[in-house]
Amino acid sequence: MEVSQATVESIVEDAVSGKLNIPAFQRNFVWNPEQVKRLAESLYWNYPVGSFLWWDSSKYPQAKTTQSPETQFWILDGQQRTVALCLIFGRKPYWWEDTESWNEALERYDVMVNILPDEDDDRLEFALPNPVRRRDPRWISLRRVLTEGIGSLAREIINKGKFDEKLTKKVEDRLEELKKFEDELYLLSELDMKWTMLLRYSSA
């Protein structure tokens, strides 16, 4: 077994491109929104979130399928976290079949973050959306932070909340801190050919 590292951004990119896929025996995505929020919090606080177990099929062309001819790695452990990361970034994984259900999932699994918590507490607060948070300019979708420009988001927060312009740099710094999600590292364990029998039996 070979152990390596990958960033959150690269895992999401591989899931979107089809380089990373799930075998037939994997269950569907079953996490609830609270679990996705907790994963986001753990990434922000650098808490342990486990490792992934992938099977590298690149040397075995018979493992590829017509559904995903570009697949190199199959997820044996870590599918729920992979889909959760895709939801956090707003990017549909290759194996998620229809756009309509994906758009519904994006709405359901949105995670918000309070960029300007109370003066005596500098810790950023994560929460699920509700009508009050949607109207509060201090709260913003983490997905927007990860996919949009820092400067324009900071100006939007300051303008909507009519906050002192002096807070602009503070807001930008906090948004930039959240952007570091992309560079968080995961441990990857890659299995070799002896696992082909497991995949063949499990997909039968």
C-alpha cells in the first residue's frame, strides 16, 4: 500500500473530471447538512478528518468502464467526504447523474460563515442557512468565498452592512484565511492489483 498526500482542491478537481470515481458497490451520498458543516469547520480548525482509500486502476485497462473511460482511481473509503467537499466548492462530481438533484443538494447543503463575529471573539462561526442569517450581511456562503473574488466579496459585505471602511482589511484577511481550504492536505492510501478481486466480486 502506497501512502501519499493530496490537497482538497485536487481531490475536488479529480472528482469533477472523472479521474476519481466510485465503484458500483458504494452507497449513495447519505450525509446530512450538519455533517457537511462539521467537515468545513474541521478543515478550518485543522482538526483530523481521516484519510482516503483509493484503488489505482491506471495499470489495469480492464478496470475502466465505458461510463468513465478516464477513471484512474476508485474510492474505496472516503466517498461521503469527497461529495461533501464538492458540495462545499459547488462543483458536481462526475458520478452524480442529474443536474436537477445536484442543484437541490447545493441549496440544501450550503454552509455559511460569520465573517465579523462579536468584537471579543475572533473565531469564525460556521452554521447552516436560515432566514435571519440570509439577511445578515456578516454571514456569507462559504461556497461564495471559495469561488469568487476576495475584493468584491469584501466590498459587498462592507456596503450591505454599512460597516466602517476600516473593517475592509479585516474582512479581506478573513476571507483569504478561508480560501486556504483549497490547500488543506489529505492522506491518500493507494491499493495495488490484489484488490481487483474485491472489485470484481463486489460489482457482480
